[in-house]
Amino acid sequence: MTHVVTENCSQCRFTDCAVTCPVQCFHGDGERLYIDPEVCIDCNACIPACPVQAIREEFHLTPEQEHWREINAERAKDLPVISAKQQPLPTAEARRAELGF
């Protein structure tokens, strides 16, 4: 199994989750983070670290979230590893409030 970053990460890009990852499986672009399923060891450290509950275990994805599994796998291949704390997007706090967190 692997973990998947879902739609809640969009417009946020909090990196709290990436800092907790022992194997550096997080990759990012200017909009969000992605998990490389080839590297993820399913340690679960990232799940409670995400302030917008954007990370799910793949077997807990809803049917509407299934497409994120492939998106994470594809995008992670081409993006740089994110392992250090970075500033969230300027829209992050508004997005977190919109999501109810």
C-alpha cells in the first residue's frame, strides 16, 4: 500500500507532512505536493502531520479520489523532492478555513 495526496492539498502546499517522511517520498510543484508510491513505506507519519487532511492511505480513497493515485505517481516522477519545511502558498490559510480545519 501507499499513501496519496488528495485534492485538499490544492491551494495549500503545507509541507509539515514532508518533514516527517523518513524516506523523502514527497515531491512538489507550485500548487501542491505528491507522494511517490515507489518510495513510500507506509509509515503513516505524514497523515497526522497534514493540517488539511490531504493524505489518505490508498485503500481509504473514495471513488471520487481514486484518480489521485495515478496523478501522484505520474507527477512525483518529474518533480523535485521536498524534505524541508517550506512556506505554504499565500492561499493556504484561506483554503484550510474553507475546508473546515
